[in-house]
Amino acid sequence: MATNQDAEAAVLSDDMAASSPPMGMKVIVREFVRDKLALASLILLVGLLVTIFIWSFLIDQDQVTNVSLWDSYLRPMAFSEDPAREGMRFILGTDSAGRDIFGLLIIGARNSLLLGWSVTVVTSIIGIVIGILAAYYAGLIDNIIMRIIDFIMILPQLMIIIIFITIVPTYNVLTFALILIVFNWHGQARFIRGRALTVGRLDFISASKTMGTPSLVIMLREMMPNISSLIIVNLTLNFAGSIGLETGLSYLGFGLPPGTPSLGTLVAYATNPDILENRAWVWLPASTLILVLVLCINYVGRALQRAADAKQRLG
Amino acid sequence: MWKTIFRRILLMIPQIIILSILIFIIADFMPGDPFRGLVDPNLDPAQLEAQREAFGLNDPLPVRYVRWVGDALQGDFGRSFNYQQPVVAVIGGRLGNTVRLSLLSVILTYLIGLPLGILAGRYNESVLDKTVLVYNFVSFAVPIFVLALLMVWIFGYNLNWFPSRGSISINANTTWERWTSQLYHLILPSITTAILGTTSIIQYLRSEIIDAKVSDYVKTARSKGVPISKVYTKHIFRNASLPIASGFGFTIVSLFTGSIFIEQIFNYRGMGYLFLQSINTRDYSVIFVLVLFYGFLGLIGTLLSDLILMAVDPRIRID
């Protein structure tokens, strides 16, 4: 059977060598070449990620969180006024406790990105598993899962997340991530289920079932590859969403625990009207970085989305 | 029609019961007395325990749930410890502010979204369409708290065009002054909400109109001599607005929920602000009722959306 298929494939590829349709990576590359803005976003995004991660390795976190009242609210580019920290220069100024805003920005961005990415990956895995299970078994199981998801959608999620964060007994990065995951998987599951349902109705799945292929194999090797491009698109778009959620919660004071700087905690300085109005260098860089990151990630996601759907491609 | 509505409302009862049980269980993890607000949550553990015992809070969960439902059905949702007032009165006091803000936001959202969506769909591939698409992309991606902060910073503090905090000026005395002052305070937060709220309206309208352009009923209308502008207003728009109508139930409900971020950033004393304040002062009875209220609104929103969709689209029969 396998050799037969291979032979057929060989014949087909010989036939179509002249005008083989672009596949996989090629489509994606072409999409980015056609859309200059997407290419620019991708380059900017990769540049930012590399800078943030390499720089955060070079920075000594203790030195960044080092407090010095001499240096309270220094303007950007100012030199330290603390004799003990002579010669230090603060590119983006300092906060009330004399901490270097630039260092906090880099470390905060790293933390926000890492947390956003972990939450996205875990919620996506849960979403894919549940979505494919619901789509494959359909009927009663699908009904139960969808009723649960509909129910979670009705709940005021932001409020419930905040409540859980305030009542959880040991609050740290892990519990925070877990809470975000618990209240975010359903959107993914719903999306994946919708797409997997259409795939599940295709003839080759029915044929596979008739042939007695084990369910697990059908789900993993036949249904999942068919929605893999959607999974990648979804991963990108949700990454941006997770960063937005985490920084938003950190802004409100219900995000990453104190001692773990986040872009949101830097923006949260702006809850103080004086800082908001007169000391914009404290919160504005973090807000701008959030904007740039989220816009770039989304734009790259859109380009991937177009590449995944032949009807929308530019090239 | 009425039969369906009646059946849907009957179906909501078990949903409300499940919702209340779930939220009751979550609330049970809160210290103090989240259900009646009689116990001071800031007491030390030993005293807290004694008070909980005295108020019957250590009874089994089902017993307390039934007791709480009994009170709730008589309109008694407990007291706010922070305000020393019934929770219903505390929430009622904030509801007006939130409804005013949300109403203006919804009106602005549709004022921006409908024309942009229609024009982008009608003249798709034009410069206008491309601009709208960029705007739509940005409004989808930008987190609301970042935009709100930038708006306050630029238009509130730097340009001084709008008040940046609160819901009314302290100098407003006469009815007219109060009214204008309130409206003036509403403008910036509602514009911010509206700018980010148009995404789905524009997206649905635009793609529906593009699809409708080549459909048979449009060709028929054109060939029997209906002017093109009339085809758009009378034929296409009605069909293209169906997906928006299906979300309208949630729009109505959103009038009462407000936004935590917007109200926090603009220091606007509405429901979202009350929620954050209650979290910070550990006013658990208020939090509990707020979550329940929002969950209930979510259920009503689904019901309304289905009913509206059924009313505007006779092809749909929801049982």
C-alpha cells in the first residue's frame, strides 16, 4: 500500500514538476515578501525579542532593582547622584526608588513575553486536545464540552480571574499562570473544534474509520496535520492576546507578583496622576513597547493566516 | 414566537441555578462573610472563626446555600461591610454612572462602526477600504488600558481638552451644570471604548457587503432598475446587518457591565471601579453579588441575542 502511494506520488510530482503549487514554508516566505509591512513587523519583532532576551541575560537583576533614594525620579539620560553609584547613567531615567527604568523595561518585557508564551502554549495544547476530541467523537461528548464552554463564556472572566488571584493562598508566578490557563483554554477549544469538525466530515477520515484505524491515530496523524496551519496562526494571535491580558492584570495590580517586574507593573506607575502627567518616562516606554510588540505579533499572525488560507493569499 | 420565548426563559432557570451554585462555591473560599457582609474580613483568624460560628457560617454548604437563596428571593443580597449599606443599594448607586458611560460608548461605537463598515464594503479595495482595514487591525490588537492611558495623557493632561478623572465636576450646582459636566466627563472614556469596540461590527459588515454584492438578489434588484444607492440601503444593508443583530443582545447587556480598565483609568465611579475597590477593601459581599449579577446578565445577553436574531431573520427558528 505504502509503496503504491509512493509510486503514485512520484508520478504525480513528475507530472506537476513544471507547475508545482508552493507548499509549506515557501507559501509563508512568499506571503512575507509580498507584504512589506508584514516583513518589517517580523524583522522588528525578531530584533526586539533577540535584544530583550540577550540583554536580560547581561543585566544583573539585583543591580536593576537596587534602591537609591538619591536617584529618585531622575530624568532620562541623567547621571546618578548617589556617590555609591557614581558614573551610572540612566538611559530612560529612574522611578521613585531610583531603579533604572531601562533595566526594569528589559527584565519586565522578558517576564511578560515568557509568561505570555507559556500560557499561550499550554492553553493551545489543552484547546487542541479538547477541540479535536469534541470534533472527533461529536454527539454527546461534543454536546457536553460545548455546554461547558458556553457556560464559561457567560462568566465575567476578568472578574473571576481577579477574584481567584486575591483568594489563592500561595500566590506566585506559577499559580498566576495556572489561573490564566484555567480561564483561557475554552476560546481555543471552541476555535479548534469548529475547524476540526469540517475536517472530521471529510471522506478520508470516514475511510480511515472504516478501515479500522485506531481513533488516536486518526486524531493525531490525520486530523491534526490538516489543521496545523490554523494552530500556528492561532498560537501567534493568542500570544498577543496573552501579553495583553497579563500586562493588563499587572497594570491593575493583579498580575505578576511583586518582585517579578512586568511591562504591566511599569505601566501601573501611571495610576499615580503625578507620574502620569509629569514623569512620562516611567510608564510611557513600557506602554509603547506593549503596543509595538502586540501590533507586530498580530501583524505577523495575520500574514500567517493569509498564507494558511489559499483564498486570502496576496501572492 | 411567544411560546419560544417562554420556553427559553424556562430553560434559563436551571442555568441560573447552576451559575449561582458555582459562584456560591467560589465565594465560599473568600474569608469573612461574603454572603451577608456581617463579619469584618480584617479580623484576626481566631476572632473571624468565632464570628463565623456565631453567624452560622460553619453550617454545611447546602444549608447555607438554601438559606442564601431564600434571602435573595426576598431581595436581601446581604450588606456591604465597607459601606455599611445593603449591597443592592451600593450597586444601585453605581449603576447609573455605568449605564450613562456605556450608553454613550455604544452609540459612538455604532456611529463609527456602521458607516466605516458600509463604506469599506461598498468601495472595497479603495484607499478608504485599506485605511479602514488598518484601523480595524489596530483596534483589534491594541490593549484597552494602553490606549486609555495614552488618551488620558494626551487629551486629558497635556492638551487639557477633557477632564481626566471622575464622573462629575465638584463645581456643578444647577441641574444644567450637572448634566453638562457629566456629559463632558463621559466624552473621553466613551470615545476610547468606541474606538476599540468597532472591530467586529466593521469586519462583519464589510465582508457581508462584499459577499452580497455578487449575490442574485442584488443582481435582480439592479436589473429591475433599483438605483444603486437604494440597493445598498434597502437590500444589502438589511441582510448584511444580520450578524451584528445577533450580537445586539450582548450590546444591550453591556450597558450594565461597564469596563474595569476604563473606569479604573478614568477614575469613573461605576460598576467596574466598585469591583476593584471592593477587591481592595475585601468587601466580599459586594464582589459576590457583582459577579452573580454579571453572570446573570451574560445569560440574559445570550437569550436576547437569540430572540433578536429570530425576530430579524425569519429563516432562523431556535427551539
